[in-house]
Amino acid sequence: MSKEKKKISRRQFVVRTALGGTGLLVVGAFVFKRPIRRALAEYADTVELFYTGSTDDPLIWFELTSENNVVFHCPKVEMGQGVFTGLAQIAADELEVSMEQIQVVHAASASGNLDLLSTGGSTSISSLWEPLRELAATMREMIKIAAAESWGVDVSELSVSNGIIAAGVNKTTYAEVAEGITDWTIPSTPELKPMASYKFIGRPVPRVDLIPKVYGTPIFGMDAQMPDMLYGAIVRSSKIGAKFIDADTSEAEVMPGVVQIVKEKDFVAVVAKSMYQAEVAKRMIKATWETDKDWNTEDIEAMIRVGEGHPVEIQKEGRAERILEGSDNIISAEYFSPIGAHAQLEPNGAVAHVEGDKATVIISTQVVKITRDEVAKRLGIKKKNVNIIPTYLGGGFGRRLHTPHAAEIAAISKAVGKPVKCFYDRIEEFQNDTFRPPTHHLLKAVLKENGLIEALEHNVSSGDVSYGSAITPPLVNPIMGSDLGAWRGGMIQYRGIPNYRAVSWRVKLPFATSWWRGLGLMANTFAIESFMDELAWIAEKNPVEFRLQQIQDNKRGHRLKEVIMVAAEKAKYTDTVTNGKAMGFAASTDVNTPCAQIVEVSIEEGQIKVHKVSCVMDPGIVINPNQVEAQCEGAITMGLSAALYEKMYVEKGELQPVLYGPYRMALMKDAPRIIDVTLLEHDTKPGAVGEPPLGPIGAAIANAVFRLTGKRLRRMPLQEELESLEV
Amino acid sequence: MSINLSVNNQPYSIDIEDEQTPLLWVIRDLLNLKGTKYGCGLSSCGSCTILVDGEAIRSCSFPVSYAAGKNIITIEGLGSLEKPHPVQQAWIEEIVPQCGYCQPGFIMATAGLLIKNPTPTDEQIDEEITNVCRCATYYRMRKAIHRAAEIGLEQNKEGQLDE
Ligand code: FES
Ligand code: FES
């Protein structure tokens, strides 16, 4: 894709002196406001999401301290994906400081450096790749110009490293330069350095948050506290669609430690002196709720059917529909995926303090701005009077792309006049999740005489992912009419096939469904790549060859071909069973990142066992190979967990199960012993990393099980499906 | 009631109304040691794992009264920056954490395992380490557990030479 290069102009660059914090020099920029049309165009399957910064506040990105360190106010939150480390590497290289000199902190909403969207969609690094380097380079040049002027030399005579500027016998630090200057000359955006000269970009530097995370430093939302803080617990209904009516709180009021009951129009909460006391007292509250219906799994399954709901054609090449209609030799298959829970380890919650018309909220969230606006709205105060302080997230995975509890907890704080800390318990977390929606897929194909595909069609029915979500730009819904999240990964990637088509059916379910790492990617890839394997089998072709022969001849196609070929070679792919083990292959392309995986599977005492996963991925420029590998390992194992075991069901109006264990997830014993990751870099910019490797794993496992047992698993979770086929 | 606790080799005397209060909340909110995490409160995730008399237990389901007089170690007391515990050292070398929330629990569970069994096999690791990591960092954890065992052995040998 060719992007018009939009540099940061001088007028957009902001310089301020000390903020009352540690900063000697504070720089930022007004940049990145893109028209909504651009947003729409880019908000599509093949293109990275755009980055939008705030436009009404001076954005603070870098603060230079008197110790000659740089505090980087990161507008993206760190939830394990390594974004702090990757962005620090990028900034350090253009700033010409060492990694040790960069300290990364979450930008609080009051600092102005506010991401208008969210942290999610594997877009943080790709969207900031250019603007961040430009900002850093501008700040470096500013300081150099000032130093050159004071020495009466030309800027070109200066050398810089580790935040120290030298020319001849002169030597000074960034901090020393900044100390004496209030009137800065801001250069036009300097040329970025050539890739080869970068010292940190492309290197496996350790995570910047490694030490705190190994020593138990209090960095998470749930670790936050404020002086004189009380503990709240909100009563949540276990039922789908329950509306709060009223509550009898008489028994709770007299429980030990209870300070106050807070009843609002939409919830009731107890506030106590300790978390435990609040939790115990909460159970004594008898709340009444109104529900329309006691939903069951069958109701949900009946809604999620191709043919139900609202269809939108999302991809069309050639005459797939017509060919399929007129053919007597249609091959077709249906696939299913269940409701999935996020199950991130840190529950949702916040610490909030409301004083008069001001509010402060410390919270694990992926949406700082939306949370700020919701708190302001609930309290009826100005947005600029709300300071959202994001913390490290104890897992995100999309669960924190809407954090409306911030406003509830702020209301509790307002009612008691003190800071309040309040969190979901685990059962509530499971029942009030914003789930990965269940899906139904219908695949149809006609083969040519040579065994290759003449026409292929994918229909997917899914609960909403992004449709109507708080972070979807409002115009996107009516214009696109379909759910962009649900069909992620749902398009046909083998574009050498002459006729293909994809259709997405949108269904609104009675409980919240939303973003789950990779959105529709895992389920869609499971369906399409399983079907490709079925077609290869029918055509009596090697599944890897079968795919390679149907890839188009363009850059996207070449990158996909390459990951497939390298994976087959590295894993020594064979479609025959050896020593009770079979291999399974699958590939996907997500946000421009192609990924191929080969698994080695056996069945041990009825359990599907994945021994080895070989993964080849091409995310373009790799900022930190160690962390990209870590993302692959994690996404593969999380995907394996979801594909093999995970499933929520609906019974008597409740989502179940509500605990780890009953909600079976992969543990140490289930994780592959070998994960072999190979990274290719066939693009000129960094692309998506955190989600793409979650695509192929489900299909790869199902395809291996088929080679091993002759049983085709078309329904996730696969372990349960295998057992049900066996009886 | 008042209970005497030894946490990270420090004596504490705490006043608590309800002796059923889980040790987790006493550690986190009364002693203000936030490294021990809440994940489920129902003994199903292991985020709250600590050592009590050298044994890994899940503190969310361990009433504080049971801990009286026992020797409690939390992540904060395991090793120091200058002298990391072998498990922490191994975790740093392998760059294990992602979001990091589950990590103290896994580190403590591993420390407990190595006390019982200084060189666990893969099968023993599978059986003994049953905590939940949603970022699914198991692959690196397994490598780090073996590495920690190695570091432990090396340190033991050095210790013996020093004597
Ligand atoms: S919090 Fe104790 S096991 Fe989950
Ligand atoms: S590192 Fe995130 S849950 Fe384990």
C-alpha cells in the first residue's frame, strides 16, 4: 500500500518547559488527525488501523530529566505484548540515547497524550513506527542545534551518542543543554536514520518491564491504592440481560467492616474497610432483577446460523455464486466455534477518587479516552477534570476495550466521599465477560478436473465483535453494514483461485460479545483452512502443494507462499503418519501478516496432544525478535487452549462455567514442548504481531487429527468433539 | 484477634476481626505486599501462591489463622536485585513474563517445587505446576524451570566449596 508521507510539521511540534514534574524539556506534537474517510478506508481487513492522537491538548511524549534520562509517555498500554519495549527501542534509536536512559510510563489522560482509539488490533507499533521516530529525531536535532549555537559550530560537526553531544574538545549532555535554554529552534522534520545504523531496532533487547514483573512490583490496576481508601463491591447479576430493580441491604449493613451501602439507579454496592469484608457483605445483599427470558445454549445456537440475520458480501472475485449454483459437484462442510471467555488473570476494577468536580481513576484499560469520557458523563463533570491513570494490564486480549465499571466506581467514590477500590470477583468476571462470539461457517467449493479449486465460498455467521462497539468509529457501522471484527480472517487468501466469495452474517446476541485476541481470525481460519485440507484430501493432493498452487502472483501472494514453503521445509512436512504422530498444516493472513504453522500431534489416552509447533511468520520489520517470538509462543498456546478445550455454555439464563478448571484451559501439561518460530521480514515496515499467530493453530490441529484418525473435527473445542465422535 | 506472623523473615503482629480472612488479603492489604496476586479467590489459578514453611500454597484459600507462627515467604522475600533467587534469575535469563500478572504465582510455585525436588523432569513439572497463565508463557516457563534447577545446583556446589 502506498501511503502519502505526512511528516510532522514545525507548527505541529510542541515544546514546553518543566511541567511541575521532572521534565527539563517536554516535547510533543499535534499530529495524526486523519479524516474519517481515511479511517473507513483503512479500517479494513488488509490495512493497519490508523493512529489518532488527541487534537485538543498538547501531547506530551518525551520529558528530558536533569539526570539526562528521557521519560517516554506512552499512549499505548502495556498488556504483555511488549509495546513499551518495542516503542522504547524505536525512540531510543532516533533520540540517540541508551535503553537504560529511557523510562516508559503510561500516559495519563491529563497529560494530553491520549490515544483516541485504543490499544488493540496489533497496530501499536505499526501505527507509531514513523511518527514516533520523527518526533524523537526532531527532539534530538533541537538539542543539537542549541548545542551547536552555544559552541559556535555547525550542527554537522557534532557527534552524539548516549545523550552526550561532542564536537572537538567540547562535550555536553542533553540535560545540560536543556537547562540553559527556553527559546528553542525547531527544525523541520529531519531525515530518519538508515535502518542499518539502528542499534536497538531489530535486536532482542530484554523487556523494559522484566525486572518489576519478576520481583512482584505493584504495577497493576489491582495493586493501586490511594490514602484513606475504602473497598467497594458491586452486586452483579448472574443472569443474561438482568436489569437492576432494587435491593434489600439490611443484612449487609450490619456486617463487620461495612461503612456504607451505595444504591444507584443501575446497581447496588457495599463499601467496607477491607476487600474481604466488602466481598463477604456483598453476598448478604438481596438484589431483585428483571429479566426477559432465561436463555439456553439451544437458543443461541439457533441464532448463529448462516442464513439468519443480516448478510454482507465482503469479498467477491469472479462468479463463485453462479458456478456453485449451477454445479452438481459441490463439496460443502459446516464448522462451528463456541462462546469463548477472555479469562485474563487480573479481574476488572479500578481505584477511583472523586473530589468535587474532579475525578481520578487508576485502572487497567485498553481505552483511556473512552473511559475518561464515560466517567465525566456519569459524574456530570468536564472531561478535562477527569484524569485516567492507566496501569500495566494483567492481560488484555480485548477484554478491556470497554471499561464502563470505571464510571460505576467513580459514582461509589462520589457517594462515600473517599477513594474507593472495587473489583469484580472471578465468578462475576466469567459471567460478565464480553465474550468471543460463537460462529457458524458454511464452506462450499467446486473443483476443476486437475483437482484445483474452480470456485470457493465462505459464509460466516457470528455474534457481533466490533459492530456498535465503543471503539468502532461511529460512521463505520452504517456504511459497512457488517461487522469488521467478525470477518477478520474470513476472506479467501488463495487468490489464484479464479472464483471466490465471502459473506458475513451479523447477529446480535442477548449477552455482550466483543473483541477477543484476533477477533474472528481464529474461528474463520479454522473453518477455511480445515476446508482447504478437506479439498486437498478429496483432490488427492499434498495439502501444502495444494495451497501453493493457488496463490496469486503479487507481493501479498509471494509473502504468503514464502511462509508456507519455509514452514514445510523447517518442519519437514509430510502428510503421512509416523510413529503414531501426524502433522497438520494451516496458514492465515491477518492485517498483512502471513503466518504458517505445522503441528505434530498424537492421541494419548484419548487426549489430543500437540508435541511441536513450527511457526513461520512474516510481520515485516521486526523490532524485537525475542519479543515477537514470545508473542508467537503465547498466541499459539492460547489458540491451542481455545481450539482444544475452551467453551462457555448458556443454561437457565446464565453463562457457565464460572471458574478456571471447569472452564478448561491449556496448562503446563498441555502446552507444546517445542515451539519453533522463524521470522521473515519481507516488508519495509513493521506489521501486526500479537494476533496473527493465533490464526492457523486450530485448523492445523484438526487437520493433524484427521490424518491420524480419519475423523474430521468440524466443531471447536476439538477435544470435546473428538470424544463425541468416539461414542 | 491478634495474630503473629513471620513474613519474609520479618515478624508482624496483626489485628483482625475475622480469623477466616484469607492470608492473601492480609498480605496484600494489611502488610501491603502487592506481589501476591488475586486471580480467582477459589484456589483455581495459583496467582496467589506463596511459601508457607517451604511449601507452595494458594493463599486465597488459606485462612490467616493457620499461618500463625509459620514461616511465610512471598515474592518480595524470595530474592533481591543483588541476589536473585535461582528461579528469578532463570526467569530473567529466559525473559518469561508477558503481562506478568501470573508470574509471581508461578515463580513461587516453582520455588516450592525445587525445594521438594531440585531437578524435576518434564513429567514432574507437568504434574506439579498447575497454575494458569493466560498469556500462555508455558513454553518459556518450562525452560526457565530447568534452568533454575541448574542454577540451584551450581549455587549449591559453590556453597559447598566455600565451606
Ligand atoms: S487467587 Fe488463589 S488460586 Fe486463584
Ligand atoms: S504472563 Fe500474563 S497471565 Fe501469565
